[in-house]
Amino acid sequence: MNNGSIGVIFILVVQHYYVEKMSYATIDALLGQYDADLSAAQAQGMASGLLAVNINFSGAQWLEELLRHSPPINDEHKAVLDGLFEDTQDVLLNDEFEFEILLPDEDDSDLVERVEALREWCKGLLLGVGFANTATQFSIQTQEILKDVAEMTKLDSDIALDDEEAENDFMELTEYLRAAVLALRDNFTE
């Protein structure tokens, strides 16, 4: 094996480790260890809301709010959460449609769990927008988006697990929210 092959293998291992560290289950378990009041979905929703209002919002301030009532966090866990915030910030900084909502993996969860996480993500987004925003007036489009997101916090998770129509509806809601975050970012930066 030559040095080039070793380098490629090393990069793939690091990428796999990083992706694994950023999974919903990993972030959710980490937050649970610190008795955080928010789930992984809420945490990323909150970061999304904060950054949509102010793309330069401090990751340290987000982390402080996220773990307000928690014991001190170790450096490895802090790095994972910092990575979540920075990844969210990076995708919101570019104009590509790369933003992804942090939800349980489809292979490891059922539709009910993903709907519940989406509902929690919406709560986090509203929390983040409210925390970072000092304005009392919003544009009409921002009002409509926030109203839609607030309605999604009431999603009913009492659905049949094999309901293909419900799965399609879930995907449409997820796509709408991805676009809504980018629209909020654009509205707040005008």
C-alpha cells in the first residue's frame, strides 16, 4: 500500500467518524447525557432559527442556551455540538439548497418518530428566531412562514406506520421547511 492509498483511507475513516458523530441518534444521546431540555431536532432547529435571523450568531451563545441547566460539557462532546452549529451555519451561508433538517434516520426509526422529531425541530426553529430577533414587526412572508411552522408544531403523530400517503406528506413538509429556513434567512438579511 502506498502513501496515497493510506491518505485516502485516512480521509475516509475521518469522514465516516465525523458523519457518525453528527447523526441524529448521536447528538440526541449526547444531549441526553447532559440532561439538556432540547432534543437533537430542537437543538438544530434552534440553531437554524438563530442563524436565519443572524448568520453571525455565536455558537458559544447557542451552546450556552442549549445546555443552560446542564453540568459542564467535556471537550469531545463540545466539539460535536460545535460541529452541528458550524455545519448549520455553513450551509446557511451558501446559496446552494444543501440545508438538511436533523431528523432520525429513516432506516432506524419509523414515521411516527420522524414526525415527532419534525414537530420538535419546528419548536426549536421558533425558539431560535424568537431568541435572536429583536424586531416586533415582520414582513408578510416571514409572518406566513412562522405561522406555518407554528402549525407544524401541532402535527399529529397518530398515523399508520405503513401509510404511503403520510410518508409523502412528511417528505413534502420537510422540503417546505428546508426552503422556509432559506427564505427566513433571506428575509432577515434584507
